[in-house]
Amino acid sequence: MRVLSGIQPSGQLHWGNYFGSMKPNLDLVSPQCENFFFIADLHALTSLRDHKALEAARREIVRDYLAVGFDPDRAIIYEQSAIPEHTELQWILATITPMGLLERAVSYKDKVQRGLPATAGLFTYPVLMAADILLYQADVVPVGSDQKQHVEMTRDIATKFNNAYGKTFTLPEPRIHKTVAVVPGTNGQKMSKSYGNTIPLFGDEKVIRKAIMGIVTDSKGAAASKNPDACTIFKLHSLFLTKGEIATLADAYRHGLSYGDAKNRLFDAAMDFFGPMRKRRSELKDADVRAVLAEGTRKAGRIASATMEQVRACVGLKKSY
Ligand code: ADP
Ligand code: TRP
């Protein structure tokens, strides 16, 4: 079974990305599956126009993924822009994709509403995503619920192609992460880089401490009993704990744990949890990262090129020399 997923390099990763996307993806890596994991850097161009920022984000995100435990021996790791077949297939798929299908995409409307430029690239984003998936004949695509519609559109596009040219593509199944629902940010809203309420996954300890100390709480006195279920510190701390530990911590809140102490405990728990990953990240050499990408690109490129040869033959574009 082939499992494929991608992530856009569009800024520093945060706890929401780890618990909502990286961890569930990691949990799906298994010896029974062929795992493909790629950096969707062409997609990132729809929202990031600063070339230095994009270069930096691409570099950092591969390190982040290797640090949290993606194992290049078990997953093919590569960058979308390194494999030209993604955009070649995108064009061919675009010629059979009905406009009406793209017009129904919720994510396009959301993004334009949030201020992203309404470009042809943003509008045809789901077609590139379909190419990302179909090029590798993926069976399963683990995604957050925000991306489910895109995987369904991929199935529609693959079906159109198969009907027009004969069975070529596997229809992928979306697998929606059973996440800890939504990870709250420091102000209690969904943690998101667009809301400026994130706690970074990696980076300077001082910055992480400052973000944690800035978590918004009510104004209950230090010794007053607190309701853990209404507290963002508690919700975040629970991400790092077992069921039993969560119950013990909830008791401490009810018995009057001060918010200052609660934040210190959260900081310590996060450092314990992410400590080994931070260490691994600091030990990664640039050459190691480059080697992982080179190997991943070679493996993925071979599959992409075989699929494209088949697709070209189907549509009448087989190389004639
Ligand atoms: P951001 O909201 O910071 O721009 P992205 O949209 O780039 O984050 O997130 C990439 C993936 O990380 C999403 O598809 C989603 O699965 C996951 N994710 C992001 N923020 C959260 C959150 N607060 N809680 C749970 N999952 C999240
Ligand atoms: N659109 C996805 C996101 O923003 C990233 C992505 C691009 C992707 N191509 C993909 C995810 C193919 C899964 C499969 O999160």
C-alpha cells in the first residue's frame, strides 16, 4: 500500500503542526507501506513571494521532519519542485478538470477571503495536488480535515481521466487524522501562524518560554481553584501526558495550582518531550539533509517518470524519437 503526504514550507512549524499533522503522519509509517513524504514548495508559491523566506523554509522543514523522526530508510522524502513531472501532469489533468469542480473548492474561497492574491495558481492548486498524488499511484493520503475536499477532487479528476483514456490512475482514499481536535494557540484560538498565537516546535528556548508565559488565562488568584477544562495551559499540557497524568494534573488545577506554576510545568513537559528531537536536529549536518533529498528525489523521480510515460502514451504525447 502506498501512503503519500505533503506539507507546504510556509513558515516556522508550531505545536499545532506537530500534533495535528506530523505526529499522525509519523504514526502511519509502517513496514507494510511504501511511504512518500514531500515538501510542497510549488504550492507554497501561492502564498509566499519572498524568495529568501521560501529558501529558508524549505531548508528548515526537511530538518524539522528528520528531527521529529521521519526515517529516510522508511519513507521517500523529496521536494515537489525537484520533480518536473508534477507540473507536467498538472497540465494534462487541467485539460480534463471541469471548471465547476474547482469553483466548488472551499479552500480557494477561504484563502482569498483571508487576503491571498486570487491567482490562477491558487485557483488550480487542487489540480497540482491531484498530480502530486496520482503521479505515485497513492492508495492513502493522510491529511487534516481542511484538505479532505482536495483529495476528493483528486478522485474526481482521476475518474474523469480513467473514463476518458482508460484505467490509468489509482483512486486515493483520504485518511483524516484522528487528531487531538484542534491545538489551541496562546490566546485560546486555533494555533496558526496567521493568528500570531503559535508556540514554535524548534528554535530558541527563550522564545518558547516567552510564548508559554504569554498564554492568556482568566484572572483567578494563585491559590484559587481552577477549571482545567476551560484553561488553555491545561489543554496544551495534556498533549504531552498519558490519561492518568492528565487526571492528576486536573486535580492539581482544582486544588489551586497557580497559573505561573502551571506554565512552568508546561514548559518543562514540552522540553522533556521535544528535547531528544531538538538534540537530533542540532546534530543534523547540511550534507546529511542534502543526501536524504538526493536519494528521495532519485527514488521518487523514477516512479514519476514511469507514470508520466504511461500518461503521455494514453493521451497521444508519446515521445516520437
Ligand atoms: P497554519 O494554520 O499555521 O498556517 P498550516 O495550515 O500550514 O498551519 O498547517 C499544516 C497542517 O498542520 C494542517 O493541514 C493541519 O493538519 C495541521 N495544523 C495546523 N494547525 C493546527 C492546529 N492548531 N491544530 C491541529 N492541527 C493543525
Ligand atoms: N495542500 C496541502 C496542505 O496545504 C499540502 C499538499 C500538497 C498535499 N500536495 C499534497 C498533501 C498531496 C497531501 C497530498 O496541507
